[in-house]
Amino acid sequence: MDNERINATEEQVYDESQIQVLEGLEAVRKRPGMYIGSTGPRGLHHLVYEIVDNSIDEALAGFCSEITVEILPEDIIRVTDNGRGIPTGIQPKMGIPAVTVVFTVLHAGGKFGGSGYKVSGGLHGVGASVVNALSEWLEVEVDDGTGRYCQRFERGVTMCDLNRCGESTTRGTIVTFKPDGEIFEELVFDYEILLTRLREQAFLNAGIKIILKDLRDPENEKSTELCYEGGIRSFVEHINTRKAVEVLHSEVIYLSAQSGDNSAEVAMQYNDSYNEIVLSFANDIHTIEGGTHETGFKTALTRVFNEYGKRHNFIKESDKNLTGEDVREGLTAVISVKLTEAQFEGQTKTKLGNTDMRTMVDSLVYDKLLTFFEENPAVARNIFDKALGAARAREAARKARDLTRRKSALESASLPGKLADCSERDNARTEIYIVEGDSAGGSAKGGRDRRFQAILPLWGKMLNVEKARLDKVYGNEKLMPVVTALGCGIGADFDITKIRYNKVIIMADADVDGAHIRTLLLTFFFRFMRPLVEEGHVYLAQPPLFKLTKGKTVHYAYSDKERDQYMAEMGGNTDIQRYKGLGEMDSEQLWETTMNPDSRIMLKVEMEDAIKADEIFTILMGDKVGPRKEFIEQNAQYVVNLDI
């Protein structure tokens, strides 16, 4: 090996000539994923968020009250705000107008020092310059109260000097851009995706008006105006309303505190579900991974419950303390902090690191929630009954788990009896097929590559975990084999590092029953093994719908469209078989169509919006019939495969 390295070094020159310097915004166009995450739909929509975030920062500074986002024909975006307008004077260091610097220099802006912005969410953002670099063209118009100034860029390159192009007595900024087709896989904006993000920003900035318009189709224009005087209180109400849950107390509990330029606010409301939603934000940035502010909230919440519970004899001295899971069951909470020197972990800004915010939020929740409970004993009692019920269920789950472990220890092997395991022990290379029915399981076992593919047939009654606590999962004859086979636990005991298979593939029949089984399993993974979904381990197998045969020619079709294409190619007298179940295929066919890594089709289950996912699972799998009926009526037009 050493000789190989020496020879390679001699043959390939590596000196200063090999070091490439990317000028200006070339680096962004060379590696767009580093700046916006991807060149798919997520990255495309991120461009809009970056421009809107600059307007939001103006609102945080107190200079902007209205932001309009328009989707124009050809999926051109125009963002207009009534802020101060980006400065148009000459930037001393660069010698060019400040607005030109903002759109052509990475990490330039008014958020890195001085008094431009006391509070900003854009400090670690990629900003306007990256949007400019990834756009076919971008135009900026700035009103400074005396006139309008305009400038155009194409793929990040300045096409003209900043020039005065009109008169204006108002202030504000208009940014219009067309994303670059050379960069993005598709150039179609989704109205609902933008609406969700903009609604979130409107909730976090009480009183600001955000308008979204879709002007692509003159005959079907859409417009939504978002303005919430209630701020994050309205946010909590919106989430619970969309989830169609029964709240335990009508008024949202709202807590806030101010310390210099830093502020913290919390809105929370309990409902009758078994699931929690805790969303945290720092300077309007959704901190998906939490951070110090979220830790402070959770720690103080648990302390308040235990102190108040013992003070009022809800919790006996001999009882164990309530846990964080107990006191957060059925909780919907939004935590929003705004601070001058936000320290985010990483470019993606998904975790807040400021230690002082933990102390601030902890003190806020402890002092004011304790006072709220004392002043509202009836509300406190309702919430405590919920938490105490959760504690009893947790204890029942512990006993059931211990019983399950003891039973496994007494058996000769702790893995499920029907599991056909693989021989490979490197879990980065392994995969498990969870298959409905013994018949299909038999075909899968016969057709698999036993080196890296494991098969687990399901049997017994499938539990809808949306209507059950964790204690009901233990002992369920259909779910526990899945838990045992995966080896990474569930709920609070879940540990993704212990997973035995890199890919968890749900393989069910291509009919309504199969869809129901997939949905029940996905609900289980989402509620009790969420990191499994978040880290991309869950897949849906896609068995063919049709087998077309003519003589010795055989084709498998995975959609009606593909079937019709094959029929056109094969001509008349083609025999068509519609597969209703996996069991109709023999082992060789199942391997060829659904399990062979070289030819199979699989869908990777991803979660882009946790709030939306939680809402959909609650509506579709919960107890309330009305919201489910409404959802079905609204989405029936999108159904493509329906068994009659």
C-alpha cells in the first residue's frame, strides 16, 4: 500500500497551481448544496425564505410592518417590504454602493456589528448574495424616501451600475428574481409550502402583515393575508385547531420576560392527545434541534409540576416525581426568544447555544407558570390529571417492558421466531423487509439475498398507536416483533445507534388493505421511533401492479401509464395480470421486481415538516371523524389508485 501511495504521488503533481480560487459568487454556483441544502424543491423555496428573512429583520428592528410575496408567471418571485430600504450610499471598504455589496459579496450585510440590527435571524444565513448567485437574473429596487434606485444582476454578475430610476417619497425594498434552471432540478414553487413558512413568520411577529399572492394563472389567482395580533398564542391555537384535538383549557397560557434587548416568550396549551409538540425559535429561526432555550423550558416545566403537585398533595411524598415525558403529554408549546448575539450551532442554525437563554427561559417558566397554577387551580387540576395519567401509563409500560425482557431472556433466542435474519453483521449493509402475511413472507424468504436481507412476516392484530399510550404497545403481537427485530427500543428508550438494519422496508400489498398496513406502521414509527424516519431509515417497497406477457416477452408495470406504454409496444393479444397481493408472485418474481437492489423501486420516507406530519397523523388516525371526513373530501381528487 505504501508503494502505491509513493507512485501515485510521483505521477500526480500537487502544487500551488492545483489550488483553485473561486472568485465572487462562483463558489456558490459550484457547490449550491453547501449554501441552500439542495437543488431540489427544498433549496428552491429556501431562496424565497432568505429574501423574506431580510424583510423580517427589518420588522424585528421596528421599521417594517408589511411584506408581500408574489409568485409571478414563469415562477418569478417578487418580495416587497416597507422597511428602510437597503442603503444605497458607497460602502467605504468596497468603494461600491452598499446595496451592490449585499447582493454580490458573501457574508455581507448589516448584521455583523454596529447598530444596524440589534436582533437578527440572518447572521448565520446565506443571504441575498446566494439568492443572486443562483438566479438566472435578479433585480433590486430601493426606495429611500427621495427616489428609487435600481440594479440588475444575471447569475450573480452585475449587469449595470446602481442608478436612480424614478421618484419616490416612501421607503422600502423590492427584490425580483428568477431561479436558475441550470442549478435547480425543477422551477415550480408550491403555494402551500410558502404559505406554511410565511404563516409561521407572521405568528412569531405579532401584528406584522404578510401577504402571499399566486399570480401565475390569471383565471385562478390566489391571495392570503396573514396577520396575528395574538402572536405565538395564535400559533398554538392554530396548531391545536388544525390537529382537531380537544383542549383541556380554553385560554392559551402565555408567559413573557424582557432583559435589556433580550426577550423570551412562551405560549402553551394542553389537549387530550398523547403526543407533544414543542417548537422553539430564536430570532424567528426555527431551532429544530432545540438548544438552551428549549432545555430551560423543559427543565423548569418539570420542576414546576413536581413542586406544585407536592404542595397541593397531587403527588404524595412517597410517590416518584413526574418526568418530563409525563408533564409534556398532550402539550402544544411555542418558545420564542430574541437576542442580540445569537449563537447558533452550525450553518443550518438548528440549535441555539446561548447559555444565558437557558437561565432566562428557566426563570420565566418557573416563576410565572407556578403563579398561573396558583391563580387558576381548576386549570392546574385538569392538567395534573393528564400528567398523572401519563405517569401511571409510563409505570405500566415499564412493567410490561421488564416482563418482555425477562421473557426474552428465558427464551433460547430473543429475536422473533418468524424473523429470517441475514448473515451480514455490519448494519450499514443490512436491510429488513417487514412483510404482511405468511404467504408473502414465504415468497420473500425464498427470493431474498440472505447475506444482507432479513424478512419479518407480520401476523396478529395491528394496533393504531395514535389512540394508545406506550404501555399498550408492549405485548402487542404485531408491533413487539418489529421492536425486537430492530433492536433500538422505543419511546424514551429509543437509541438509533443500536439499530440492526440500515434500511427498514415496509412491503405490503398494492391495495387498500396494504395501504392501511403501511399507514399503521408509519404511525408507529413516527410516534415511537421518530429518529428512524428523521434519519432516513424507512422505505416503502413498490411491487408491480401488472404483469404483461406475450409469448416469451414479460414486462412488469408499476403504474397504469407504464402498463399502457408496454401494451402499445407489445401490441395485441397481450395477457395482463393485475397483482392484488404479494403472495401472487413466486420467490423469483418477487426478487426480480421488488427486492433486487439493481432493479427495484423504493420510496424513501422523509419528513420535511414535523408540524404538518403530526397534524396529518392526528387527523387520519385519531378519534375525531369530522376532520378525517373533511380531509378526505378535500384530497379525493388526488387519488390515483383506488380499489373498488
